[in-house]
Amino acid sequence: MLKVWLKRGALWLGLLLCLYAIWHLRALAVDAMDRVGATTWASVGMLLVASWLLAVIAWRQFLRAYTEQDPGWLMAMRQVGLLLVGKYVPGGVVGFLARMYDEPGVPRLRLFWAGFAEQAVAMAMSLALGGVLYLTASRHHLGWMCLIALLPLLGFAGVWLLHRLAARLPRVRRYVAVSELPDGWRLLSAIAAQLVQLLVWAALVAILARELFGLDIHAALGVAGAFWWGVALGMLAVFVPGGIGVREAALVGLASIWLDTTQAILLSALLRLLSTILDAGAGGVAAVVGPKYGLGGRTT
């Protein structure tokens, strides 16, 4: 019963903090609405929904790869919401832990590895994609974007290496076995879905940068690369709720090649507002779905 209340408390506290952040940035939304056309905002809205759906698809595939069971769409939606709003609770890992204890019928070790692999790949992929976009912008050649096709394979190799290294560490060897390696094709599909999600956000950032400040395509991609480096640094700052401040400071500094300080601050604040709206929406879905939709023992 205590665990149930802790999960509910993390969910609703995260939601309230999301709503507070949206209220705090409400003036920015009014200003941005005057700068960007309705068509662009419609595109941004569709990209946000697509980003959430891809996160659900990726997490569902991670669970299928590690647990050999299909959680179903509703449970995947709920657990994505738990993660997204949980990061606003001080400590940063509340959402991760709440998601681990959301499945009473599945071994905790497998859920831990599914979540750990997802977060490790997300961080590494953010850095790698940011690097490719930054390189594309600095070289003024879109051909460098071809490197993106290699990222899922590199992510897959990274997860495999994590398992191998963990199996060699004396303190954790007894908790990790070669037989517990995830299903390869499902893991690769999960990583591919994560990459597409990152690309959706990169497109969103580039669109806003072009609309707000008239940047060319190369500069807009460079700003998107700066955004993903900032996201990765925010993920590393686990004790900063949602990476607030860390991500924005990194974006302002890294995007200074293409944007002045005032422009970069406006864009970073607007992106924080949009991501918070997305997180709150995902948390709302999690609250509506409720805890009753579990894996149900379905095997695949």
C-alpha cells in the first residue's frame, strides 16, 4: 500500500510542478504566439504529439526486449508519463523508480535494465545527434546528416557493452548474466524509435529557430544540435528537477554562433515551456490510465 501511495504521490507532485512551470512561463507563450504563425504552431503541436507517441513505442519495445512480455499501449503510456513528470520531483530519479515498481508481476532486475538501457541510450544518442547536427551546421553541408543512420547500431553496441561490463564487475556480477541479455531485434527497434523521437524534436527546434529569427537551414540545425547537447547535460544533472536551468544555459552558450544572447534565451525558454506542456500532458494520460493496466502475463 505504501508503494502505491508513493507512486501516486510522485505522479501528482510531478504534475503540479509541471503546471506551475507552465503558469510561470505564461507571458512567454503570449509573446511567442505573436511572432509565429498559426500554421507553424499546428506543426509544432503535431510534432509534440508524435514525440510522445514515439516515446511510448520505444518504451514498449524496451519492455518487450527485456521482459519478454508485451505491456500493451496503455501501460506503456502510463509509465512514460511517470518518467516524464517524475523528473520534476527533486532527486531526478523518482520517475525512474516509480516506473520500476509499477509492474508487480515482473522481476525488478529486468525492469531496472530496461529503464537503465533506455536512459543510457537517450543520453548517448542526444550527445551523438547533437554532434552530427553541430557538424552539419559548421561544415555547411547536409551530407554529414548521413551519419545519423549509424546511431541505432552504435546504441545497440553500447547496450551490449554495458551488459558485458556489468557482468565483469564483482559487486554486480551476481545480478547480471549473459542469459539476461535482451532480445536483439526488439532492442534495436526501441533504439531506432528513440532516434526518430530525437529527430522529431530536432525538427521542432529548427522550425522555431527559422520562424522566430530567420535562420538558414544550416544554422537552424546547429541550434537543434545545441539543444540536444543541452538536454544531455540536463540529464546528467540528476539533482536538478527536469534539468531546469542547466539545459537552458547550455543552449544559450552553444547556440551563440548563430543567435545573440536575447534570442537564445527566448528560444530556450519557449522550448522549456513546450517540453513542460508535453510532460504535463503525458502525466495527465498516466493519471487517467491508472495502475490497473499491467503486463497481465502476456508473452510474446
